[in-house]
Amino acid sequence: MPTIKVPKKEAAGMLSLVAILTPNPKYRTTISGAAVTLTLFIPCVAQLQFMFKERGAKNAIAIATFVVFFAFSLGYLLNQLLTIMELSF
């Protein structure tokens, strides 16, 4: 059975998971951008329903629209920045 080498410095296990699953550095930057996008994105339908109940339809739609735009924009910018700087984790 092959041995898996895990990097010593890691942030909550994410970097070691990325290093194990993606040997190609190009895909590591993509996964890093995806992790940021998913972290900032509205987590579930229940969250959206709660916002509708507590904030009203107008505010909930405004918040959801902003969060979706912000999360995807930041994930895209991070991916581009890591690609341009040729950084990988």
C-alpha cells in the first residue's frame, strides 16, 4: 500500500488535502479558488428561507444577490491572482 506524504504546515487540513488529491499545480489554484467561493457562498436553502422570513423578500433577494456576486468574484480574482503569480499550495 502506498504511503501518502502530508505537508507539515497546513490550514485546517485543506492544503494537505489539495496536495494529495491534485498533483498538478494548475489544478491546485483552481481548487483554492473554489474553496474560497464555497466558503463565502450562501450555505444552503434553509439559510435562504430564514433570510426571507426574518428580513423580507426584498432584503433577502438583495443580500443573496450580493453574496453570490461577491463570492464568485472573489473566487475568480483569487484564481487569477494565483495563476498570474504562479503560486500553488
